[in-house]
Amino acid sequence: MKTIQSEAYAIHEEHLQGEKEKYQPEVLQRLEDSLLAKGYEYVQAQHIRKRAIASFNEAFELVDVIVVSTPILELLWWRELRDSENLYKIF
């Protein structure tokens, strides 16, 4: 997560300095929280990423596809659904 946080902030840094109002509050908060990531955490995350890539490469020696859910997308979909009047139309 620290890798993603640090890289996300680096990508958006220029826009954050002059166009904060264009970001949704939740996104802005996550990006600003990224400033709290410490250098050693980023380095540790890079080591974890390297091991994870090696593990995935090893797994793909045995299988062609790995299917997993995407919790963040599910969460956003359910939040949107919950907040809409269409909640009961699905069921």
C-alpha cells in the first residue's frame, strides 16, 4: 500500500498544489495521507512487491488465470446502489 500511496502522490503532486478543489474529498484525503508514508516504508513495500511478483510468476507457471474479487470496486458499487432508489429493483 505504501508503494501505491507514494506513487499516487508523486503523480498528482503538481495538480494538488493548484487544483485541490477538482478532487473528490475521499480521493484528496487519501492523497494527502500519502504524505505520511515514510521512506523506509516505501523501500519495504518495494521488497514486498518484488517477492509478490515472483510469487505470481511462479503461480502462472502452473495456471493460466487467477480469479479474485475486487473489493474496492464492489464497495463502490454497493455504496452507489445503496444510495440510489434502485436498490430494491435488483432483488
